[in-house]
Amino acid sequence: MANPFVHVELHTTDLDSAKAFYQGLFDWKLQDIAMPHGTYSLINVGGGTGGGMMKQMMPGVPSSWLSYVLVDDINAATEKAKTLGATIVQDVVEVAGMGWLSVIVDPTGAPLGLWKAKM
């Protein structure tokens, strides 16, 4: 399948409570990684799409999940989304040597992450 969903991420107002809740509910294995903006907790689900959790960085914005779709060319996909009417919330940025991401909001108001893994 072209452009599969490859990662889901919880941006939460209370990281410790979210970690306790989801570990208790699903027995997810979490691995904390120190990042410049705080702790990022990788979610290992054992199979299927994994993800991560982090503190919500936008004041006043409630906790929410964000899905990421794999793209071949992060810059081209981000620009194409813009030409199709998307708003670029986070322009292309490298993530700790693992790849690149951008975050868009489609013309209907739905947010979506784009991801290009480093090869």
C-alpha cells in the first residue's frame, strides 16, 4: 500500500497520567527518550503501528492523538499539501537522526503528520 500510516503520537497535557493509563489498559511497553523539548515516550505495541507520547507543547490545546503517513519525499509532499489547500503547522524538521516530519492541517481542519524515515 502506498503511503501507509506508520506512527501515532499522543500530545498530552499530563504525560505521567497518560503513560499510566495506557500501560494499564493495553500493557504497552514504553521507553523514555530525553529530547530537547522534554521526554518522548516511545510506544512498543509488539506488532502493527507503534508510536509515542509527549507533553502537549501548545498552551491551551487539549490532549489529542496525531497520525503520521509515510512519504517518499517529505519536502515535496509538504509543499503539495500546501498547494492543495493545507495549512503547514510544522514545516519539515529532522528528528534526532531518525528521519523528517512535518505536520499539516487539511482543508477540513483535520491535522496529519507526514514522515520520511532516514535510510
